[in-house]
Amino acid sequence: MIRYLEAEEKGRTRALWNEAFPEDSVSFGDYYYKEKTKDNRILVCEEEGRIVAMLQRNPYAVSMRGDVRTCDYIVGVATAVSERHKGHMRSLLLTMLRDMQEERMPFAFLMPARESLYYPYDFRFVFDQPRWVLGYNKDLRRMPLEGSALYKELADWQNAWLKRQYEVFAVRDPAYLERMEKELKSENGFVNLIYEDDWFIGMESEWGLKEREMRYLYTGERYRTLAGTKPAIMARIVCMPEFVKNIRLSEACPEDEVTVEIGIHDLFIPQNQGAWIWKLNKSGSEIIQESRFIAKGKMEVFTIAELTQWLFGYALPEQVENVPYGQYIEPFHGVFLDEVV
């Protein structure tokens, strides 16, 4: 049986979490099950009352060109060792996608331990995690963040910092910063505020019980250098009409409004499958399903995976050049989804 657990049942998944993720410390697990399960949803597969597989839907407020929507970060995807290769995870993922579509969620995202698990379900990388190093400056000084007195001001600062550079990011608020600080402390982490003389210029954090690593560095370009990137976050468009609301024509487009036809292949969310009429202007767009069937040769056809990478600004499918005004369809510029859990 597949179902969502009630709040008082969520602790029943802790044993499966420990089995599937032995690298996680006990202190981190304690933090997660105390804090993150307050507002998440846990979908499980049960057999004879035993939880044999699960996935957890953690909600985030995500800004998409200023339009804030709830999108779920998928974590805790696990199957008991004795129950693997029986189709449990497939059933959970398909149930999850169906439910998200009914909720009209624009997209879902995750940090894969194995990308091959999610690739067949049309999740694709959309964000490469940068590894920044704070540049040396003799006038820089650090002060530890202590307590909640600055949460509101720091959340506002982080949102402004993100908005200047990115069009898709998780919105910060005092609750976000409080939870982040608890997460860091679960593995002996800390947050430092960075100043140049008396001018606040950023934040950094570090954590790790065994191996220490930087959790984040938020500061201006003049104070940081890029030491590398790695693919980190996969995403998938769930509800196409909701996702494209903030996709628009570029200012360079000679027309103020255009209408194009495209075909979409989506094997797992039938509501996305078919031929669509896409109306775009320079502030946004809407897409209306014309038919569940695609007229081959009449329009360019995209898989939902190709659309995901294109519209997140990560990779450009070849067939875009054959879409009328396709070069003027402006995907999101800058995605920053650096959540780890």
C-alpha cells in the first residue's frame, strides 16, 4: 500500500533512513527528524504494516523571476535492502509526480546520490554547485553569528544578494536561517558574518564532524574566486502551464507577442503529453493544450527533460532553432538551489 504518513507516524521511517544513509551522523538524523519533518510529507510503501520504501517531500518557497511558488525538494529516497528491485521506488515516484501535478506544482528538485535513479523519470541537472574561496584581504574580519537577533536583516540581505544574480532561488526568511543554523550545528558547524572594516560584505559557514567543508559563501564577486563547479541539483517540470508563466520573450524580439506550437513527450505525467499552443509576450507566457496527440511533422517536439534543461537555462535543445521565434524565448537566467538536505 502506498500512502502519506500522518505526523505522528513519521518517526517510523527513521530505521529505514539509518539503513539507507549510514554516512549520516546520529546528530544530523536527530536534527532532521526533529526539524524537517515538522512540515514535510513522507510517502511510503508498506507491506504487512512494514515500511519498505519511502521518499520525503520537503517544501520550499522558490522565487521564479519574483513569482514565489512552493516547490518540493525530494530527499530520503530509500528502499529497504531486502525489498530492492521489486518496483517500489518506481511506484512511489510515479505517485509523487501524479500528486504534484494535481497540486499544480511548477517543478520538483533533488540532489541525487545516483543520478541514474532519476534519469528515467526525466529529472535532469539544472544547477552546478560553485565552490567559492574567500579572497584574501587584510581588512576582512569575521564575527560569529550568535542567536536570532539578526535573522530578519540577514534573510533580507540574502534575498537581495540572490536576486541580483539569479532568477530561481529558495526564498530566505528568519525561519529558513534558524533551521539552517540548527542544521549546521548538528555537525559542529558555524556561521560567520564577514566585514570589510565596518562594512558588512557577506556570510560564510562550515560544517562536518569528520571532514570539514564549506557549506556556503555568500559575498560579492570582488571578495571571492571560483575554485570549481560540479553538477549538484536535478529538477523536473511537473505542471507545464504553471512553470511557463514566468518564461517570456526577450526584449530583443521584434514582436511584442508571439504564438507557437510545440509537442511535448512526457511518459509519466499524461497531462503534459501532447500538442500545445504557447503564447508568449515580454512579461510572461501561457500554454494551452491543443490535443493529447502530437501531429508529427507539424511542430517541433520536446521531451519534458529537454524542456526542463532549456527553460532552466542549463542546456539548449537543437530543435529550438526550428521553433518560430525560438531564439527569443528567454529561459531563466541563473539558478541557485544550494540546499543540501
